[in-house]
Amino acid sequence: MNFNDGVRQQFAVADFFVESYLSDITPEEMLKRPAPGANHVAWQLGHLISAETRLVEAAKPGSMPLLPEGFAERHSKDTAASDNPKDFLSKDEYLKLSKTVREGTLRTLESLSEADLDKPPASGRVPPFVKRAGDCLVVAAGHWVLHAGQWVVLRRELGRERKF
């Protein structure tokens, strides 16, 4: 297994968790907070889509599909407190957009050489532990798993069955 295979597998695992944990979440539940101050699923999906786009763009500028106008701003830290359904997309819209973004991510992954992956991020805002372009891709995949783990708490609160 090489680097690209590992990253593709990490995204596949993340997609499996996302699809499993959100399969029976209703539109109303997309805006339910599992604890005071916790972010709801709708905001988190927008945040994840924005972050994946930003991280991959840092690895290779100009490589990702454009997000809808104002999308990243609608899912910034400043908007996380909103519970207004009009501020968010539907679950299906988020999942469709995430697939478009993922296709861009995987195309970008395939276009990067080993030397490219070892270069510092070319641009953009990245976490301080991201030192190489390859790190951008690893972090993007892991980020989805981190948030999917948070949805387990919501599922427990809603009385949903265990998935794993």
C-alpha cells in the first residue's frame, strides 16, 4: 500500500461512518445539539466540506471545485450558533456537495507526485501541525472521522441503534 492508497482508504472509512451515522437522521435532527454549545450536524457538514476544500487547495491551489457563493462563510465559527433552518442546506444537499468535493480531492491526490506531497502547503489556512502538502490530505480525511464520532453522541441521545 502506498501513500495514495492509504489516503483513499482513510476517506472510504470516513464516508462509511458518515453514511452510517447520518442514514436515519431527520431534517429536524440535523439541527439538534447533543449538548449545550455543541455544533449540530448541519453546521458540521458545511464546516467539513469547507475545510476539505481549503486543505486540498493548500496542497495544490486551483485544484478543487468551487463551493457555492458564500458557502464557507455560512459555515464559519461565527455562524455555528445559528439554529435557523434557513441558514443551512438539507442533508441531501450537503451529501451531494461533499461527493463533488471528494471527487476533486481524489483527483488532486492522483495528480500529486511524491515530491509534491513532501512540499510545504502552497497556500491557505492550515492547522499548525500540517507541514507538508500530503499532511493536508491526511488531515482532511481524519477530520471527517473526528466529526462522525461526535454524531454518535447525538444518536445515543435520540435513542438510535448502535451502528458498530
